[in-house]
Amino acid sequence: MAKKVDSGKARSITQAAQVILEGGVIIYPTETIYGIGANALEPKIVEKVFAIKERKKSNPILVLVPNRESLEELVIGVPERAEVLMRNFWPGPLTIVFQASPIVSPILTAGTGKIGIRLSSDNFCRELLSICGIPITSTSANLSGEPNPDSIGIISKLVLDSVDLIVDAGKLISQTPSTVVDVTKGKVELLREGAVSFQRIQEVL
């Protein structure tokens, strides 16, 4: 198993950031479930994340960003509806799918030309991303098809043994992943209902 650190320890964030910036892969807590984090801009590293999860290459991986401004280099245009959603639900458990810019690897987007992006409300995530200064992957820390992990203890040993660092925050309050919506077609399309109800999204719009 990879080295494990406690998220409550002061050095855990800098350790996690160092691993990511050096091309490594971590397991880390979010406000929803435990995720697998790595540099989302490096295709070979993203491929490793797919391999760890045994995930189909046709299934894109979403990313977390340090701040709203980080969108500029990752997407082609921000529709007004997306602006409304970001004002109301970011930071928080809502992933918004945009048209990806040319710098985004087709490996990350699974060749769709789209990228799912989220600004997390979790303190650990926000500090980690602030230090890293780059988007990181945020896909559930499980083998594809297995339950979403709310604790390190239920994560497959195959996954645990394949990463470089495990950040343990104990049992998380939520077991529900982020809600995912697509704003690339002139409307807001629900792809996955999660921690934010689609009814609430429609009310805001």
C-alpha cells in the first residue's frame, strides 16, 4: 500500500501537492467521496489514472480547478447559463461540462471534445489546488463499477497499491458524487444527478 497521511496534519496538503507536481497519483477526500488525483494536463499521467481504475477509455474523467479563472485555458467559451450555475453552486458538488480547449488532451475527454469541471468546496481540496496551481483529476477512488468510497477502508487494495500517496480524512459525510450537467448544446442537460438536485438547478435557471 502507498504511504498514508492524515488530512488533519499540516504537512498532508504540501505532501499531496508535491506528489502531484512530481507526476504522481494520490487518493484524496472531497466534499462528496474519495477521489483519485493527478495532473490533468499530462496525458501519460491521465492514462495511468484510467489504468488504476480499470476504466474504459470512452468514459471521460472530470477535473477540479483552483479557481474560476482557471476555466479560461481549459474551455472554449462560457455560456450564460453556465455563469448562472457557477454563481449559485460553485464552490460545491456540481460538475459543469464545457467545450474543451485545444490544450486539453483527448485522453482526458475520451475524445468527446468536452471537459467536466468543478470548483470544490472542500477545504483540503481548495488548499491542495491552490498549491498545485493546475487542474487535477477527480474520479472516484474505486475500480470501475464498484461502490463510491466514503472511507479508505472500502477502497480496493488494487487501487490503494497503485497510487503514490493516500490522504485519509476518515469516513466522509456524503457518499453521493457530484451532479454533472452539460452546457454545450445551448441548454442545461443532466448527465448524472448527484449531490445537487436537478430540480434545484432548474429553479435557479
